[in-house]
Amino acid sequence: MDRFKLIKEVGDGTFGSVWRAINKQNGEVVAVKKMKRKYYSFEECMSLREVKSLRRMNHPNIVKLKEVIRENDILYFIMEYMECNLYQLMKDRVKPFAESDVRNWCFQIFQALAYMHQRGYFHRDLKPENLLVSKDVLKLADFGLAREISSAPPYTEYVSTRWYRAPEVLLQSSAYDSAVDMWAMGAIMAELLTLHPLFPGTSEADEILKICNVIGCPDEQTWPQGLSLAEAMKYQFPQVNIHVSLSIVLLL
């Protein structure tokens, strides 16, 4: 790590902190992700999902992993640096984004997701904080929860931030697939247009209620699998009356 000078901490999460840094040899600005737990072998480091998935991907809308360094049992990811994330762009904004900007950003993320899914991975943790922006370029980041589509269920039940969690995950399915990324992206698209989260649930039950308030409850015709999942966990869908369509919600 002697080659890098840490400048400023730009993020801190459950598994690690992220720093803006400079490569002292060539002056390149990079992001350094410092993991919190210790790693006692390089083989252990290279088996991490985030490392395995990012090493297999080369796409202009997926953040690049430049280097993996283990020093004194501490693991560092050296990654390309991006100026901010979508959450930071939205949080203090008053005026809506131009529709052309939203279209451009969403197109770039769908390109990244198509690339990922075609290569056998789904992300499982799509949210505005994991969509990084520099100028008009947007890149998908944080592959700590990424899974191979070909890997056998059961998968972890608790994935993604609640507001972007697909109904099948909320209902504790252990056999979900890449569709969970598409659900999250739909919620993010709505948030980009309105500057407000579409389904800001305060708990798993409240999240399901907010979803049903907008798109209605499932039935045997629309989503029989959802009814089976709910029955298995002894959950009863709320009785709701849908007063507004999703298109009207997006205009509020």
C-alpha cells in the first residue's frame, strides 16, 4: 500500500470503508476499499464473491477492480474512482432531473445488468448508493452480495436494502433469480423521476403493504407463487383499494 496515499474517506459500510486515494507512482486518482475483517491468506481473499465476480467482468458501466492487495492481514480493493453516487445526487435536490438524464442513466445500468445476467451473475443489492456517477457516466458497484445464477438455491433470504427488495425476497423465497435486480431497478427509476422512494417501507410487512397500495395484491391469476410463499410463512396479504395508478404516482 506504500504506492497509494489515502486522501479522504468517502464512504463507510458494514464490511469496509472507501477512501479517495492517489497512486503516487503515476498520479492516478483511485478508490481504495479497506475491508474491516482480517484475511489470513491470499486464497481466502480471491475466493470472495466481490473479487470473483468483478474479475470476470469488463464493461464500461461496471466499476473496474484494478488490484487486490493483502497487507498485514488487511484486504484492500483498488478500484476506479467515481465522483459520487445517485443517492448523493438525489438527497438534497429540489428540481427533478431532466427526463433525458434519467433515460441515459437507466439505459447505462440496464446495459450493465444485461451484461451481468448474460454472464451468469445477479447483483442482489441494487440501490442508489451502489450506482456511481462521474459526469454523465454511471457505473454499477458493490458486488459483495452478487451470486452466480447457476449456483443452486437456497440463497440468502435477507438481501438488498428493504425499499428495493423484490416481493419474493420479502416473502422469504430462497429460490429467486435475476428478476430481483429488475424489480430494484424499477423502484430506482421511479425514485429518479420523483426524487422520492417508491416503496419506503418501515418494516418487511409495511414494505409489502406499500407495494400492494400501488400495484395491488396478487391472486391466482397474477402471481400464484406469491400466494404459496405467503401461505408457507402464514402471511395474509392486506386488503387494499388502489386509488391511483403507478403512472399517477410518478407524477406526484
